[in-house]
Amino acid sequence: MERSDYRGRFAPSPTGPLHFGSLVAAIGSFLDAKHHQGKWLVRIEDLDTPRTVKGAADEILSTLEAYGLHWDEDIIYQSRRAAVYEEAFHRLKDAGAVYPRACSRKEIADSALQRGDELVYPGTCRSGMAQGNVARAWRVRVNDTRIAFNDRMQGNIAQDLATEVGDFVVLRADGLFAYQLAVVVDDAAQGITDVIRGADLLYSTPRQIYLQQLLGLTTPAYMHLPVAVNAQGQKLSKQTLAQPVGKNNAVATFFDVLVFLRQVPPAKLQHGTVEQLLEWAIANWKTNVLSNYRQHPV
């Protein structure tokens, strides 16, 4: 299927090498872009500098190349884009959409509501700061906003921001811009039309759509791929000691990723090359087999 306007991306955080779960997102986003004859971009989300591991970005890029995943345009590094995020933040500030928070984490936690594994911000300090207090962070007012969208894989998703999330941070207490703001600004700057990523980010999407609306930005199409989990049901990550994917066994691992994504590659391709696997996978990429499929053990 050809779509000359298609622009997808893979946006890893350089907190360590790629593991199987992050490779699923990389391959899935690449296949969707190339199946639609589109462009595939890479963005290094190194905005959270305290968590960035030296050399991890280069290692990630080297691994992508070993799997035949070559990007079509220059790589963007979030750590170099503070001025762009600052401009977007001031637009929100000028519109009265954000406010400073001086409350401590303990004050917020004491009054927060529990929803699943997350705390819903209850609006503590929303009415303003006492004289002499210093702003710790800036949050977006969500009011009674309900955001709904159709995910290409997960179907209709709706979220009431006030009751399920609460006012959320766009400028952190340490002076760093939050992920939710940066990703929205960068997707717009890169002209991203389709965001293909893991289902662990599914419920971040309404916040991003809300920011897009506040900033007058176009909302891309979204598709959230199943998340790879370990035997205990935990998402594969550095925290759960997920092993890095190797570069020397790229064919076998690539084949496993395709099987995880419910593609059905011919068995003979296990003995072929990465290029042969890619050629087959791009031509035969199917997403309907993944409907409502959010996580799976590996």
C-alpha cells in the first residue's frame, strides 16, 4: 500500500542497550512505514539527562543498523532542543493553560487518588502559590476534558483526564521539560503522520492529544503494539533486567520478533539474511492479526 505522505518514527531513550521489547517497537514501526512506502525516522529521547547512559545512543543506532533498520533523515536528539520546548511552554503559559506548583511530593501524595498503578493528581496547589513559595513544577489544567481516539490496533480508547490522570507536569521541578510536552513538539516538528509504539504508552496518548489541541498541532494516527513481558508479567526493561539483543544473531532475533507480532514468516528464512527477512516482512506486513493484543510473554 502506497502513502507518499507517511512519516513514522522510532524514539528510544538511551538508558541502556535495546532489548527484545524495544526491538519489537523498532521493527514494527519500520515495517509499517515501509509497507506504506513511507519514511522512517529515528529520534533519540535523551531529554531526561539524569537517566541517560553514556554511549547508549550510539549502541542503539549500531544495533538498528545490524538489523537492517536504516533511517531516512537526520537523527534528532531531544537534549539539543530545549529552546523549542521552551517556546511551546510559553505558548501554553500565555494561554493560561499551565500553572506553577509549589506543593511538595508528600503533600500531593497525601491527597492523591489511586487509580490502578497510578496516582491521579487531585489539583493540589491549583489555585495558586502562597507568597514566598517557589514553583517546583508546572502543570497543565485538564478541567473536565475527555479525550477519545481510535487506535489502529487497540480500537476505541477514551480517557477522562480529570478523573483518570489529573493536571499533569510539562515542566519538571528540576527544570527539565517533561516527556509529554517534548514528544508532542517533536512529532509535529518532524511531520510524523503515524506513531507506532508499545501499548505501555497507550494511556499517555490522550495527554499528548490534549497538548496537541492546546498548541494547535495536528494529531497523528496511533497504533500501539503488544508489549513484551517476562514470565512474571513485567514489561521487559532495564529495571526488570531484560537482556540486550545481540548483533551477531540478528536473523534469529528478527525472526522471533516477527513471530511475536503474529506475522508468519516462512521457516526457511531462519537460515537466510536480515535483508531477506526484511523484504518478506515489508511485503507481507499485517496489522489486523494484532487487534486488542496488548502484551505477551517472551
